[in-house]
Amino acid sequence: MLLPELKELAASMGIKMPAKSRKADYLAAIKSARAGDQGAAPAKSESPRTRKTSAPAKADEQQETPKRATKAAQKSEGNKAEAPATEEKAKADDGKSQEADRRQRQRRSPRAEESELSPEEKAAALDGLADAAERRAEEGRTARGDGDEDNRGRDRNRNRRNRTRDRGRNRDRDRDRNRNQEDAETQEAPAEEVLIPVAGILDIDGNNAYLRTGGYLPGKNDAYVSQQTIKKFGLRRGDAVQGSVRPINERTHRGRQHKYNPLVDVASINGLSIEDAAKRPEFNKLTPLYPNEMLRMETTQKALTTRMIDMVAPIGKGQRGLIVSPPKAGKTIVMQQIAMAIAQNNPNVHLMVVLVDERPEEVTDMQRLVKGEVIASTFDRPASDHTIVAELAVERAKRLVELGQDVVILLDSLTRLSRAYNLAAPASGRILSGGVDAAALYPPKKFFGAARNIENGGSLTIVASALVETGSKMDEVIFEEFKGTGNMELRLSRELADRRIFPAVDVNASGTRREELLLSPEELKVIWHLRRGLGQMDVQEASDQLLGRMRKTESNAQLLMSIIKGIQAMDD
């Protein structure tokens, strides 16, 4: 319907519109006015479709007014033909303008006949036009939405093809890099996972933790321990752990972090169940005391070294002792004698001999002579191995002390361990005299300071050797740093060693702090009387006097009795 016809229809319905109103404004106004008329007079608003349905029932009325019925029939037929054509046109070409629709309606419905339609019939036609316009607009929006979806779908497909192509290239590179792995990938995984039992000592290095299965040094059979496992079971560095590991799956674990078998289960910690191990106290929270229980070194009459140690520098449980020795004074022999005496007289004590930067033949000799745990890192190994061995050994000893055990560590030597830390530790920029880094002496002090006697059971005894008179300024600085940290000192004499007097012990320079806690009052009285007499002699005379008395007696007790008899004879 043309705009002039809409203006005429609006005027006939009493609708006033502005002069610049468009066709859509007229359509909306006529439709709203018609809706209001239908609410006021429902009988007059009956649509042509309703009249079309009731037309057969009113045949008499149609015969009386043949002209109007003919026009209504022609309009109905025009509407029936117009609606499908409009729908087909909207589906075929939703982009055509309303002008093209008007020309098609003009060709199908002559203008002369439309001008003769009644206002009700024109309103019905307007309803059809409005419905068709709404359908076209909806179909246009749907078509645009489908177009957007198609565009997005094409983008997704393009991205998917790109990702697939990239994955294909990566797979090709992996196949070129690992040609021998295709057969392993085609093998089926076992239906049931197989776990391998494992046992070792836990070593924690920063965020990495490993179960050392072959000793205290890293090995190829070590197991990797995750931080989650450590927190779950409350593991500490130095714990002896028994558990199970998962075999390495070469198909899925190719990185460096999976070089070791991962620990997946823990059966026991230090021989205890998981529940009992969780109740352990922390070593740093235990109360340290002075040594109050003596470790007897005397074994046989001919073992003069250990007998002399009991006389001049007794060792107690929890002692922190230094064996100060120049080169070739027999310190290694003294360490062996102490180790064998502890193993023989105190079988309940856990003995650990730590050899750092030592000769391989001395390591073999110590392993064959000592009935204890020998932990060694020879001089042909890097300095980092020396530090790893020492740290893990003392951490292992701490874990045993937490369980109430008595542990003895014999370290040979503290000077070489300090040298190793000076090489392995990062430089702090503060250099002491002799080329010693200021930060390099803290870890050895921490090692040596771990020795203590624990209140209510347990002790950690450390006896370490320190080198002096080597001609090295570094060794002198190291000894001076540790000189006041110990509470027992056994000094060997180079002068006596040169004269082949063994054991080359400087009697007057050796001693133990608070020795009255280790000896009985009677023993202490006699020993002090003996030492007062030896103190008036030089090194060689004092050593000869004491060794001569020991060779004449079978034990230290017999020696003390002979001294008591001599004192009584002098008093008489």
C-alpha cells in the first residue's frame, strides 16, 4: 500500500499525523488505532479471515449484496495469493527494500480494486503487511546471526587446523629426535604397577631431596623424594627410611628431575613406625649439659694410648674434643685406638668415623680395624663431596640422639673439612688472613658445635683432629677459630714423635674441662697429685715418667694405687 493510501486511510479513521511522518509511522498509528477500536466495538473489528470462515453460513446475505461479496472474495483471494508470495520473497531475498514489495503487490492487486476496499479490509491488509515485515526483519537478524556464527566457526576451525598442524610438526621433530622410542611407546602398560623396596638415608638439599641408598655420597641408585612426601611423613635430613619406589617410566619421565626413581611409600623411619616417628623431639630443642658420664678407653695393659687418655684427658658422653697434632705425630693411630676402645668398652654406643680428604689406604685400614660406621671421602674427590659427607653424617647422628641413643663421631680432620668449605662455599667477599673466607668457617663450627650431652638421655660426642705446625697460615687461622670451642684437648708433640716416643702425648698441655664430673673423688685426688708432679718436668721427662709407670702396672687402677701408696709413704 502506498503512502498516499495510508494517509487517506488514516484520515478516514480520524488519525492526525505530522506532515513529515513516514510509512512506518502511519502503519504503527493505524495498527494501534485499530486495536483500540477492537476493544471498544468487537463486532465491528471482525477480520476478513473471520468473515471468510463464516461466508458459507451467510449465503443469503452474499446473494443480496453480490457486488460487495465479489469484492471481498477478490480481496480474500488476493490476500491468499499475497501471503505465500510475500513469505517466499522474504525467504528468497531478505535484502530487498520495501519499494520492491510494493511493486509486486501493485502487480498482483490492481490499484483500482484496492481503492474500493472498505476500511476494515484495508486494516486487515495492513496487518498482513506488518506481519510480513516483522518476519522479514526476524529472518534478516537470524541470517546475520547465522553469518556471524559461520564466521566464528570458520575461525575456530582455522585455529584448530593450525594447532593440529603444529602438533604434527612437534611429533615429527620428536620422532626424528627419538627414533628408537617408537617401539617403547607401542608397548602396553602393565596392568598392575610394580613397586621396588628401597632403604637409605634421606639427604635434603634445598628444594631437592634424595634417598642415598649406597652410603652418604650421591649414587645412581638413589631415590627421589618429593616435598609432599617429606611433609606427609615428617621426614628430616639424616633419617634412615625404608619404603618403596616406582620404577622409572622412560616413556613419560624424560627430564632431569626424573633421573631417579620416585619414592611413593614409607614403611618405617629409623626403625620406627610412622606414628612413633612423628612423636620425636627436635634436636635443637633438647637441653645440653656438661658431660657427666665417662667413656672408658682403657682396654689392655699394652694399649698405652688409651690408658694415657683416661689419665690426662678423659672423654665423657657428649664431649667436644680436639686432638691437636702436628704432621707425622701419630694422630691417625690415636684415632684408631680411640675407635677400637669405644667399640670394645661401649658396645651400645653408635660409632661413626668420618674421614675427610684422607688417603685411600688409610680409609681401607680404618674400615678393617674399626667395628663401626666408616664414612669417607678421599682427597681425590671434589671438595663438595667432603662437605656433603660431613653434613649428612652429623645430621644422621642428630636423628639417633633424638631417639635417646649415645653417638660418637670421630672426625679426621677438622682442618681439612674447613679447607673444603673454603673451596666449595660461595665467596662472601670477606677474606681473613691466610686466604680463609669469613663465611667458610661457620659450617665446620656448626658441625663441631653439635656435640652435647642431652638431659634425660642421649648424647653426641665429637672428637676431631686439628692440624698445627704445618707451615700454612690458613691452618693456624682455622685452629685459632676452633681453639676455644672444645671442652677437651689432647695435644700431640712433634718433639716426642721425632724421638720415636709413642704415644707422643704432651701430658702437661692436655686436659679436660670439668673433669671432676667424670672421675670419682678418689681418682680425681690421685690424678691431680700425679699431674702436679708431672707439671714440674718438661715434655719429654713428663712423658717418660708416666709411660714408665704405666709399663710397670697392668691397669690404671693399679697405677693409681701405687701412687697412693707412695703418697702415704711420703706422709709417714
